[in-house]
Amino acid sequence: MNIIAAGYETTATQLCFMTRLLALNPNHQNRLVDEIKTTFDDNADIDYDRLMKMPFLDAFVKEIMRINCSVNRIDRITTNDTYLGGIFVPKGTVIIIPIWALHVDPDHFPDPMEFKPDRFMPHNENLIKDYTYLPFATGPRNCIGMRFALMEMKYTLVRLLRKYEFLACDETQDLDYFTPLVQIACMKQMKVRVKHR
Ligand code: HEM
């Protein structure tokens, strides 16, 4: 169950969101296609080093995981009495870290509901405050699959965009998702049009 929820549903959900945001943002889709063409010759093998150094692909994936993070909150239990921001917190207290609320807080991300991958372009990334962007959590118990998931999502996107164009249809705006595991949002239904390039 753990590996299905942690390793499969998270990545699958992000990829669904990606196809939707590609369809709704043709300008970003075209920018990605251009970056793919300049990074890899036609149908050249996709190698890890070049894949992971594509700035706009990286920014696009990061922005999706900000606005539609699949793990929307995590919990921790204090193992000792401690102080947090001057407040006494006794041992055994459950602390909820509201990942999605942090990601859409306008103090951290201006116009938080706007999909703007440029926030994560290299020249802007230094504007992001520590611990405000936590799609994979942080610290010693963060996601062990983070690097694998990022590679998998980027690889899949490049493969898909080389062959297909994603277009919006009437139902694309409507999002139908549910949170069966409380913390992990899963898509119930999402519709886009797909066309061969
Ligand atoms: C987009 C994809 C993914 C996202 C957003 C994601 C997110 C997260 C987050 C936020 C945590 C911390 C949970 C907590 O502290 O309560 C976590 C933990 C974990 N993730 Fe992922 N994950 C993803 C993909 C994967 C993949 C592909 C695998 C395995 C192949 C994986 C395996 C795990 C495991 C085993 C843990 C528990 C680590 C521990 O407790 O030490 N995840 N993940």
C-alpha cells in the first residue's frame, strides 16, 4: 500500500495535472517543445544529464508541484519538549505542516493561483524563501523517491511532447479529484484533447 500511495499515485497525479496545464497554457507548451528540440536532436535518446539540466522543463515541473502538490500536508510528532517560534510545544505533540497552504500563501508566492513557471527559472529561484516550497517535504524523512520521481516526470513529459500536442476542450477547466488518503490528492476525472504532432 505504501509504495502504491507514495510511489505511484503521487507521480501519476502530477502527470495528469501536467497534461491539463499544458492544454490550458499553449505558450508554455510551445516553450517546452522548443527547449526539447534544442536539447535533443530529433528522436535522439533522452539522457539523464541533459534531461535534468533543462531550465524551463525544471521550472514547469516545479510550478506544477507548487500549485497542485499531490501531498498537501504532512504530520510530525515532537520527540522532546521544545519551543517553536517562542511557543512551548510539549513532547508528543502532533505538528501539521500545511504544504499546500504554504504553496498558495501570497506572502511567499505572489499571485499564488496563477500558473507561472518562471518563478522557478534559475534567475528567480533565489526569491523563494526556505521551507515555503515543500512538495517532497524536507529533513531526514523527506521523500526517498524524489530524484526518481523528478526524472520519471520529466522523461515522460519529453516523450509525450515529442509526439503529441495537448489541447483544451470544454471540460478541461473542471477538475474532479478526491483525497482518499486524506493527504494525497488523486484525479477522479480530467479531460484534455490529444493530437499527433
Ligand atoms: C511527484 C511524486 C512524489 C511526491 C510529490 C512525493 C512526496 C512525498 C512527501 C511529501 C513525503 C513525506 C511524507 C511525510 O513526511 O509524511 C514522501 C515520503 C516518501 N516517499 Fe514520496 N513522493 C513522490 C514520489 C515518490 C516515489 C516515486 C517513491 C518511491 C519510488 C516515493 C517514496 C516515498 C517513501 C517511501 C516515503 C517515506 C519516507 C520516510 O518516511 O522516510 N515517493 N513523499
